[in-house]
Amino acid sequence: MIRLQDLKLTNFRCYKKDQFVFSPTLNILVGANASGKTTIAEAIHCLSFLKSHKASSDGEMIKRGEDFAVVMANVLKAGKKSEVVLSFTSQGKRIQVNHKAYHKLSEYLGYLHVVFFCPEDLEIIKGSPSIRRKFLDSNLCLVSEVYMKSLILYRKLLKQRNEVLKNLAENQKYNRDLLEILTKSMMPEANAIIKEREKFIEDLNPLIQEKSLHISGGKEKASLVYQPSFKAESKELLSNIKTDLFSKTTTSGPHRDDFLFEINGYRASAFASQGQQRTAALSLKLAFADFLKKKTENIIIILDDVFSELDSERQNEILKLLNSEYQIFITTTSVNNLSSEILKESKIITISRKEREYD
């Protein structure tokens, strides 16, 4: 079990210097739009993934006109307190735990797991297949070393195969042996990736259905439908060589997979309202938190702007659904629709545009 006791921000985004102290259970960050509450959520995300969920570069973390930014937190993990410091400069970023620096950032990843919901997650439902594949890849890599190894090797072989296809098309030289060697090497990795994805979605679906039914008061059952570009153990990748030569790229494989959201059996991207889509996307994230809990207890949940386009009944049902075993952070512009019972159990942190200094 892990808890953030506090957070100090220096030159991070809109903050010059500020400090926040948290509850070990439910924290609700309340403020107007552009007040800085999402920046706090982003800083916690950075402590987990060492990068922002929204910025295109680390340099965006540094307040305009400054040379560096620092995110510092006291973390209680397995009953032991540690100080975690993440710093950004023009030369790069550095992560330290109790003044010990990690020379390889990958060695730090997994210290804490953040399950993060934000408005952009609606794109998982209505966006391009690449967004959904990114969800599968990033989350499966957290829980399956087999998946991670297969994905890395598959991507490497895919790049080589596509280069061969392009060269063959441009130079009119057909090296069938090289193409078939690469194709046969990809097949075991492709099959492993598809099987892992199938199992992952199969395990997630009962959890997603449970969450969506709870939030909607029994009205909506969301689920995922996996759409692999070919079935595991098939030879389709081998049979597509002529098509691939014409297209100058690999036309089938896990890099072309997709999955769909359904609500009560209907495709959510086409027939669901914004509120229903938000409920489905949130159910996916909360389901993944419960799935991840089987692997680790070091989980923090962040729900950024989760209440938008949801009625008061759904807002309160979301909070009732949240597992008290997690430390939870919610950002919102108002708590007016939340029940008095929930508010009593929460720490309300009001965020204003005014910058504050800490000692």
C-alpha cells in the first residue's frame, strides 16, 4: 500500500512554489478552470511515469522564464517513509528516492502505479485505433513481462520487414528469403501479443460491466469487443506477402488490432451520449485499477475533471464505488452535487490562481 503524504512544486507549470498536504484516502481538489488543479494531478502522474500525460516534451513542465522544475513528495510505502524528487532541466530529468539517483529511469518505473482518468480518455472510445492499441500496450506492459518482451521484438521485426517491403518495391528486387525469414520470426511474437490481449480484455470485461452498471444505476452495461487483425496461430501474416508488397507495408498483425466499446450491445462511439461515453471510459479505468491490484498494492487513482457531463446521481455513485484501499485524487470545479456523507469522508483542497510560497 502506498500513500502520498504531501507534494511540493517548484517552477512546475503555473506554480512558482506551492505545497499540498493530502489525506490517505479521498482528496478532492476544487477550483475554477485554469486554477491549477489539473497541474497537481499532472505532477503526481509524473511521479509515476516520469512524464506528463498531456505534454509533448519535458520542457513544458518548467515554468516560463525559469531554468528548472521540481516535483517533491513524501511517500509512505509499506509503512516506510521516503522522499521522492523529480527534477526537470534543459539537459533532461532526474529521479531520486531518499537522495539516491536512478541512473536508468526504467529502474524506477513501478515504484508507484497511477491509474489516471482525464477528459482525453474519451478518445479511447471515439478516437483512432492507435489510441486503443496504446492503451493495451502501456497497461499490459505494466503487468506482463512476456507481453513487453514480445512487443519490443515484434516492433523491431516489423520495422525491418517494412523497410524490406519498401526497398523491394522501389528497387524491383525480390528477396523472398529475407522477407519470409522476417515474417516467420514475427509470427510467434504476434501470436503471443494477440493471446495476451485476448486474455486481458476477457479479464477486464466483468469488472467493466460491474462498474458501468453501478455508476449508471443499472441502466448501462459497458464491455469491450476485441478485434484482432487475424486470429492467433493463423498463418495470415505469411499469406499476405503479395498484398504487403503492393502496399509497401505490413497490412496485418497486432499493429493493426483494435477493440470496440459497447454499451448494452450497441457501439458506444456511434450511439452513446457524451455522459454515457464518459461513464464507459471511467469504468474501464476503474476496472483496470482492480485488475492491477492483483499485481501490486502500490496504486494511486487520479480522476481529473471526472464529473463533467454527469448528473449528480452518477457523481455520487462514482465516489461510492471507489475502493477505500486506494488513495484517490479528484479534480472538480464544484462539490455542490456531492452528498454530505461523502464530503465528510473527504479532504477538500481549494485551489486558487494565487501562487503561494512555502518555507
